[in-house]
Amino acid sequence: MKIDLQAVEDAAKELYIRALKVLPPDIKAGFARIDKSETDATAKSILGTMITNIKVAEDTDNLLCQDTGIPIYNVSIGRGLEVDGHALMAAIRAGCARATREYPLRSSVVHPITRKNEHTSCGAEVPVIHIDYSDKPDTLEIEMVPKGSGSENNSFLKMAIPAEGIDAIKTFVVDCVLAAGGKTCPPTIVGVGVGGTSDLCVALAKRAATRPLGSVCGDAEGAKLETQLTAAINQLGVGPQGLGGDSTAFAVHIEIAATHITMNPVAVNMQCHSARRARATFTPAGVAYGF
């Protein structure tokens, strides 16, 4: 199967707009769940306002949040595809710029030194494009995640000492959530990376933060730690928007990698309550959109 690059460009544009305007069903279900269990009156009122904002945005075809974020595209290339990798990345970049110019969206992307804004949501190394491979025949998947700065600014890495064990991981994650407070616009998804190298560990935390609610770490020990940390974090009292309550996080998600015997890296990356993402799947039958 040969990939139509114009279709990729069009999809990259459409995905950015969809992700900014329609919240995935699992996040809406997460809101319903924590709204039902919240015991603090102020927190429950804040959750109600958030839920109303989601409905109004979708009913009026508006953005869920004014922050269009850093655009991230996660690409999975299946077996049997014929695709020019460089041209594929160029098509995604072009689609990202078209979304910003044609919709139009606020460009949140600037040069890191001059702070100049090209008003395309593009720049050096942006959009961020991750390419991976799957065993799905004749299938190309593109996931778009607009990562807002409120959550992204609260990213942390610790090169823990192996002798400190699992307690170092737990303490670090809890401390990070407390340090972030309301700046991440909670309730959040707390992404945790454990193991690997420093750069891989941070990437794992981002992958964990943008996983769908209800998904579970593929490693049994990681899954156990997810449950323990979710319970611990929701006892901290940070609550929605950092104003107190039970609902600090929808969930803690963990991704792990093997690491060196003298290392134990742990990273935290958070996703705000507007956990936006959209997906396009290319098959011989055409392009299907979802989450």
C-alpha cells in the first residue's frame, strides 16, 4: 500500500483542529467518575464548571482551551507500507501550519531565544514528530496531541539511586504533584517514566501522560504502582484547579524501560484536565478518524 502524502497533510491539519475542539470519550467518562465521587463542595462546583465548558465548546464548535499547545504527532507505520519518511514528516509539518493559518488558531510556538512567532505553530524541531512501527498490515496511524504549557512546564527528572528502591519513585512523584499544585489545571493525568536513560525516561513519562484513561501499564509491577500512586495522589488535597478536594488526578500512568544496574531514573510529565488528542488511521479502505 502506498501512502498518499496529500492525504497525510490534510489529516495532519484536521487532527490538530479536532484535538483542540473535541475531548476524547475516555476523558469525559473520567470527569463523570470523579464528579460523582468528589466530596468537597468547592471542588464539585469547579468540576461542574469544567464539564459545562466542555459541553459549550463542543456545542458551539469552539476550542476547549485557548492554549493550542506544542503540536505533537505520533506516527505508527505498519507492515507493507510504501512511504517516503522524509516526505511524510514534511506533509505533517505542512498540515500543522495549514491548520494554524487557515482555521485560524493561535500559534503558541516561538523561537526559544528571540521569542519570534512565525504564526504557523511550527519552528525548529516543531511540530514534534515521533515515528514508530507496528505489525499491523497496510496501516498508518497518526495521533495528534496538542500539549499545553501549563502541564508541560511541570516536567521533572530525577536520577534516583537504586538503593533507594521503590520508595524513591513514590516520594518523587508525590513531591512533583505537590510542587505543581494548581499550575497544571488539575485534575491531571500524571505520567511517570521509570528506567532507561535520562532522555528515554522523560519520553516514557510523556507517553504515559497521553495514554487513554482506563489503559494499564503492560508491566505487572508498573501496573501495581499505578494503582498505589493514584490513591496516594488523590489523598493530597490539591483538588481541581489546586483549590482543594479529592480529585487531584484522573489517574497515574506509568511506562517502564530496562535500565543500568547503577541507575534508577524516574521522570514525571503531567497532562491537564483538557487531555486532548485525536487519531487518523489510514488503511486500504480509506481514512478513519477517532481518538
